[in-house]
Amino acid sequence: MEENEKRSVFGKLLLEHRRAAGWTQDRLAEASGLSVRALRELERGRARAAQQRSAEVLADALGLTGGDREFFLTVAKQGRRRNPALAAHVAATCALPAPLTDLSGRENELEQLSAKIAEGGGVVAIVGQAGVGKTALAVTAADRWRGDYPDGCFAVDLRGMDEEPVSARTALDRLLRALDVAPGQVPASEGDRSALLRMLLEGRKVLLLLDNAADEAQVRPLLVTGPGCLTLITCRRTLAGLEGARWLSLEPLSDGGATGLLAKIVGEDRVRAEPAAARELVALCGYLPLAVRIAGNRLATRPQWSLAQLADRLRDEGTRLRALAVGDLQLRSAFDLSYRGVSAGARRLFRRLATVPGADFGLELAGVVSGASDADVRDHLDELFDASLLQSTAVPERHQFHDLVRLFAEERFEAEEDPAVRDLVLAHLLDKAAEAARLFYPKAPETGRFGSRDENGRWLDVEGDNWVAAQRVAARKGWHREVSDLAVALHWYSDGRSGQRPWGEIFSLGAAAANALGNAADEAKLLNFVGWASSVCLADDEAAVEAHLRALDIATRIGDRTEQTWASIYLGQVLRYVGREAEAFEYARRGYESAGELPFWDGQSSARNVYGHTLLAAGRHSEALAVHRAVLADAERLANETYPGLHRMLRALALRAIGDVLADLAEWRDAAGYYRTSRWLSWEGGFGVMEAICALREGRAWREAGAFEEARESLTLAVELSSAPASSTRREQALAELALLPQ
């Protein structure tokens, strides 16, 4: 037979059975009573199929029984059918849906999908949460590529989110009938139906869209994987167990894409007239295409409404999901289908995760809210992620909600859970954060209740958004003791991390809580922390002066000499920044003289450094150098009395202070060397703001010394490290210094 000659489906099946039996055509002809020529014509496809009696004789001769015999006879019947009109009618039941008139905001994703299709067909799965536009993208792509599949384009809605999704057996029945298999000739078993589908499509170029799949088990029997075929699947689950597939994970639209989609629905003029309201509206819709279309349709049918009016309705989180409904488009219903599709344990975890106060969470907090074992929690998190009810984050094994899904989880919590469950995660976060932070006190042990200092530091960093949010919620609930204790505990941890957390808010909440408790000692302490945060974190030196003076007044009234000393230390620093240098010198001197009552690492070192700064401001360079060098020497001598991180930070501060004195003396190269060492220590300790300050001062010193390449390196680093809005002044200074360098 010619290599390129196509066999019929029945011919291929007959050849397979004859070869499996180890027979020649002559032997089969003899056993069946058919001529060798007739067998040759059947196997080569020149005869589409055997007549019913001939097919039965061949089945008898080959010894076929049970399902094999039924399948053999069914294929023979299929080959004899000649009813194109009926086939076309049945095929219409599996026709591709009409594509959207536009796919605004999905142009990039359509190109990505087209690139995957162009790789050579196979199986491509489009996955994502409810309302993200999977079907719209798949239908548009199928319509674009249908010309490359001349043997047919078919679609089946698998209704994967229904209580009873379409079974693979039923879907195969629809596809086989669309391929001109008569109802009475469709095999009974799922396996035989799947095998017949593959045989019918072998050598053909067909596109199959399996929309809204439930899971891998549902779609595996339906996959069309021949060289010329393409199967597109849409699913809310990730379908990670699907062998040989390629995936496109669909995310919400970009701001521009969502605004463009809104403009397509309501008209460019309305969006141009209210650009800010349009941006807010799509943000409130979570940039989900379905939500944007619902909002757009409401506006399109209410031309008298402004965009701002609808945005105002959507701002209320308690009613937002209810407002995102129009006609038969219901966002809450779409989420509910996904929710009902997961196990009871996963549903319980889903609604309880709404009590996590921050933006994301990992295994630990999921275990706290659910009370389940780690193994069960992992399984449930995976299940929720696979159902697109949770999103992954850039940090491994951490998850988050889409904003609108979080609102749905809140609704389910309110409807199905005891309100007291909310306190579980708050109590855990506040307790653990305070315990972890206390390990950063100067003489704290290396290990605490929750592990080593390094482990606790990593936890505080990773869970920062959650314990900060927990303190806010606790303050609203009147948990004054917990709020105050956490703020007090965070003092030493906050040093060197001024840019990482909203310290002004954290310490202000603590001070207010201490006041509510009538705890004047903690209030004075926390007001000093508020002053530090006001100056160092918020660049509001006037507010810092006010906070420290209040702290000093309270500490003096109750006879707290430690907080009087700390207030004097801080005032000696911050009063210089507001131009009150004489007062600054007096407070710094007072703090310096009384700091002898404090241990070196608990405040004495800070008092001495601040005094050195005021000496420099007064032009007393040699005295300032002596103070800072003495601090540096004592830090080395007493290094074993604290932990390496605090030792490293104090060394960095003292070295930077020495660099400041040398720079004021125009000893630029020596100053640059001190700044560089301080910068490296800051980098090792993870003290980003300190590193940026040193990089700026080092760059300026190198420029003044004429070492322009070194200056460019340091100043470029200073720019990179000062990208946050709070660092804009330092960034501008670094850019100005760079502009002074020769090109």
C-alpha cells in the first residue's frame, strides 16, 4: 500500500485485529469466507466499511467477544452511514459559540495563547478564577484559528461548576453524534466511546473546545491529541495533573485594559468625562472582566447615571457584591459555584481565612484559623488554589485572595461561622509578634518560645503586614493591653528598620492604649518611640519635638529617670533639625551625663553618639571624634554582652558619625572609607535606610576627593535604595550629586 494512502477507521481497526491475531490476509479470508481482494479493499479504505453480515463474519473469525466485538461492529456501522444533512444538523449542537465583538484588554493574552497554539496543537488549558474571562479568550482564539482546522471545530460546555457536571460519557456521546455517528451506534462504555473518537479523528485536523471543565478526570477521555488537532480547555481549577498540556493562567485585567473595556461598553465620551471615577470603578471591580462588564452594562442601561454614582455604590464592601449584578450576570453566583465545588474542609478554611487581617498568609496562619493538621491544611490550600479561590504570591507557599473573592469569603464567614473565631488569629499574631520582638532587646537570649532570634526575625518580616493589621484591629476592639505590650516590645526590632513598617502609627496606637490603661510609664516610653518615628520615618521634626517633650513631662512627673534620659537624648538630636541648637546641646549634654545610669547597650551608647553629633554641630571636632571613637572602642570591648545584630548596627552608626566629623574637616578620602565600612555593615544587617544614607554621604565624599568612578558607584546605589516615596528627598540629593560628576 502507498505510504500516504489514508485508511478508513474500520480499515485501521480490522488491520489491528488481524495483526494482533498474527494472521495473513489469506488466512483471515479462509476463516471468514471473504475474498482476499475484499479484505484488501477494506483494510486500505477503498471500501469504507463491511456490510453488516460481513462485519459479523469477520468478528466471528477473529474471535472477538464482549466490548471488543460491539466496538468492531459499531465502527463498521459508522462506516456505512451516508447522511451529510443529518451530520450537519447534529454537529450544530457542538458548534463554537460566537466570539465577542471585542476582547478589550486581552490583546497580550490572545497573542500568548496564539503562540502556544502555533507550537503545534495538542492540549492548551486556560485557567483562572471566576469572572476573569477564560471562555471569552478561548472562543476568540478558536475563531481566529478555525481556518487551520478544516475537518471541524467543535465545542462542549462541560458545566464543571454545576452540582452534576456533564459526564465524560455524555460529552463523548455529543461529540460522536456531531461526527455523524448514529445514536444507536454509539458504544455503551466510556472507554469505547473515547477510543472511537480518537479513531475517527486520526489523520484529521480538528479543533475542540472543552469549556468550563470540572477536573482532569472529566476531560482526559475527551482529549484530541493527534498531530493535526487542538484541544482548548477552560477551567477554574489549575488542571495540574493533566499530562502533556500547556497552560495559560489568566489574571485580572490591567488598569488600562479594564478602563478600555469599560469605555467599549459605556462609550469613550463618558469615560473621558470622568477619568478618575472610571479608574476607581474598575479598581472596585477588582479588574475582573465579568465585574467590569456588569458595571458597564448597568451604566449603559442608565445613561442618566454618572460613573461616580456607581463608584460610590461600590465603595461599601458590605454591599459591593450585591451591587455587581445586572440581568443574569451575577458575580456572587459565579464565586458561589467555585465555593460549592470544593470539599467541606476547604470551604471551612476558605471562609475562616477571611479573618486574617493582612494581605496574604501561609501555612501557619491557615492552621491557626482552621485548627486542622498541617497535612490537612496543605491539602485544603491546594484545593482552594486549584479552584482559583486563592491566588499564589511571589513568596513560595503563601497565598492571597482577590479583593472581590475576599469579600465573598467575608460573606460566607458571617453566614456560617461563630464571630468569636475572628479573635483566634488576632490573639496569635499579637502574642507571637511581641514574643519575637523581645528577642531583639540588647540582652535577650538567643532563643525564645518560637525559636531562634533569626527565625523570629524572619517571621516578623514575613508576617509584618498581618501583625501590623492585627494591632489596628485590636485597637478598634479595645484590646489596650495587647496593643500597648506589642508596641513596647517592638522598640529594638524597629531600630535599623525605619523604612519597613508604619512605626509612627504602631507606636501612636501603643501610646494611646497605655494612656487608656493609665500606665504612665509605658505611655512615656511609647511617646519617645513616637517622636523617633516622627523624625526618622516621617521627617516631621516638629511633631517629634512635641512627642518627646510630652514624654519628658510624664517621666518627670512619675520620677522615671530612664525615660527622662531617653527624652533628653532624642531632644538633643531632633532640636538641631529644627534650628534650636542651643537647646539641643543642653538636652544632649543632660542625656550624656545621666546616661551613665543606663547599661551601655540599653541607651548609654545612643546618648554618647548624640552628644558627639551636637559637639560636631558646635564645631568641636576633636571632642566629637573622641566621643565616637570611645563608643566604637566600648562596642568592641562589650560585644559579648549583646547579640551580633545590635553590635553591627551600633558599629555602623559610630563609623558613620566618625565619617561625618572627617567630612566636616574636608578629610574626604578618610571620610569616604568610614562611610563605606558603615555601608557594608548596614547591608549585612539588612538596615536599608542606613545603607542608603551611607551610600549618599560616601558618594559625596568621593566626589569631593576627586574619585569620580567611586562616587558614581556609591551615588547610583543611593538612588536605587531611595525609591520609596518617603526617601524622595534623599533620592533628589543623590541625583543632584550625580549631576555634578564629569561626564
